Amino acid sequence: MLDGRTQSVGAALAEERGHLRPRVAECFDLADIAFPLVDKHGCVTVKTNFYSVPARPGTRVQARVHPQHVEVWHAGRLLARHERCHSRRQHVLDLEHYLDVLGQKPGAFAGSKPLAQWRAAGRWPVCYDELW
């Protein structure tokens, strides 16, 4: 009990709860939203970095920037999801986003930047080189 009060703190809290508004049921999205264009390299520029996306150049997409990842949406469909890069002027590329292009230009595979990134990250095992 508090000085000068006849009710305990717990009893006062129970009485006060009846006068409080209910908590809001909806949650708020923390994503920062941008609408970049896909460039001729199959990337969108988001917060000074370039993220690959499997879409035609010139397509306007929605980029949703979360604290830990970046999502690229088009026509209500998730096209790409990348871990967010907090550096500047970096290329975050997914080799799978370039498979259609590499099917048309197989010679581009050897010197491709996405392939170099996959090798550096250990996502391209040596056995793939034997198959290639």
C-alpha cells in the first residue's frame, strides 16, 4: 500500500485496466519503400548499393528496405530478397538472377561478377567447375 491510500497497488491497477483502451492489433511495417528502375545490368539501386533482380531492364519495381534485408517486389510478387549491405557502392548479386542471360550468352559466364561473388562466398563448389 502507498502512503495515504486504502488500496494495494495491484488492486488499483486492476481497477484502472477497465478504463484503458485496448492495444492496437495491427503492427506497423518498418520498411523504407522506394520505386527504382531495373538497369541494363539487371540491378536496382537502393540506398547507394546495387541489388540484382530477375526482371527486364526498365521495369519499375518496389524495393522494401528492412534493417537486415532488402526485398524487391513487382506486381504483388516477391522477385528477390537480399541480405542488406550497409556499405556504399557495393554490388549484391545473385547468380541465379542471371541464368536466363547466361543461357543466351554462355561466354559471359566465365567473367561474370555474380560467379566471382559466389566463388568468394564458397557457394560455388569445385565440382561445378568440373561440370562446366
